[in-house]
Amino acid sequence: MTLPDIDPDKPVLIAGPTASGKSAFALQIAETQGGVIVNADASQVYDCWRVVTARPSVEEEARAPHRLYGHIRFDETYSAGHWLREVLPLLNGSERPIIVGGTGLYFSALTEGMADIPATPPEVRAKGDRLSHQDLLTQLDAETASRIDVKNRARVQRAWEVLTATGRPLADWQDATPAPALPLSNSTAFVISSSKEWLEARIRKRFRKMIEAGALDEIEAMRDLYDPALPSCKAIGVPELMRYVAGQTTLEEAEEAAAISTRQFAKRQRTWFRARMKAWHEILPERDV
């Protein structure tokens, strides 16, 4: 592929839905122009999943430097705030960062700023874990609810935790957000766009390749440590394949369930990108990736 015009002195941002080819695009830029590839995907930070979360392979990592992939234990707490703190030193490093992923909240924290919200006390998080999604949602203020993905339990619980722990709605904290670490104007930002049909075919093909590449070995290795409440264990494909290795479903049924979950997740990603990344350069993968 012929690369678009990219300023070699500016950081590159690449956002896109799952299975859209953004990691390959980042690697092509790194190999052509140089740079360090930095992960911006919430599932790919965990050390227990490489194949299941489609992290770059060992061979791909050898072709260019990669950072913030698989460096967090499966049971560790990790948030957009943790990610932003780890990214900041890389912005001033010797190599131009190429930041790639599908977690829109990470990119928003980087380019729009992030409120300095106090850490959630463990007892508040434990209480939130016990409440239902609907119970959490009904306690949020209308303004906060309008700004988050209310279908995403993790986002809803986070907003509830902020309100409960600080007495201030998440929207209030967001309105007091400091200046961003990397204003969009100081970067070259791409968002990969695609049709639903093209992406769904990619999703199904990729999941089959994951199975062939050893996804079930990763699942089996984590079987005794699996906790559906942990963010790491909510990665798409993990619950579905865990049910398969437990004998609760067939592999074909697990594959279909994972494809449906991935498609729904990709839809939420595309909705976020359309709403929040209107100023980013759009790339159409059918032609460009």
C-alpha cells in the first residue's frame, strides 16, 4: 500500500474497530518511516492473552519496537489513567510514537485531556461489583449518562464509582479537565472506517485463524484462574471459549457467539469514532489498508 502523507516529525495516531487492519497499518508506517508502535487497546495490555486479543505476534514485534503490549498481569487494575501515565514518557522519547488501538477512551484522554480523578477506594469498587448494571445506571446523573456508553458495564460502573467515592458526577470532573498531553493538531491522526459487511467477514476469518494459532492453548492455561468479573477475562472470545473448554458448548457455537460479540463491539467502536473523531483523517481499508 502507498502510505498517505505523514509528517515524520509528528506522532501518529491510528484508531479503528477490531479486525480493521490497524495494526498492520501501524507496522507498515514503522517499517517505512521508523517509529515505536504503542498499544492503545485495553484488552491487549494483559500478559495472559496474545492470540485471543490479536496482539502483534512475536515475529511482528521483532520487525519494529512495540510498547505497552502484554505488560499487565491478568488480575491487575488498569485504566485510561494508567495508560495515559505510561504513554507520556513515550511522547518525548527518541523515537516517534505510532499509537494504535481501538479503545476510544484512551485516545480521548490523550488528545482531549483527562480529569484528575482520585483513585477509587477498594471498598467502593467491591460494592459496585455486587450491584447490577441497571442498579448502577439508575444512580447516575443524566449528564454523565449522556456522555458514556451506557451499555458498557465497565464504563457505567466507573462513573458510579466516581460519583460514590467523590460525591461529584463524572461529568463535573470531565468539565474540569486540564489541557491534553497531545493536542490533535500536534499529531497525524487516522481513523479506519469500513462497511459492516467487509468487517464482519474479517472478524469471522480472524477468529478462525486465532483458533489455528493457539487461542485454545491460552484459554486452557488460564482456565483455573478465570474470573468473569475481571476486565482481562471480559476480552471478546474469552468467555465464549471458556464455555467451550468447560464442555458447555461446541466450538462452532463458541465461534458464532464470539463473532456476534465482536460485531456488536465493533458497532460500538464505530459509533464512538463517528461521534468523537470527526477531525481525524478517515482511511477506507478496502482501498488503503
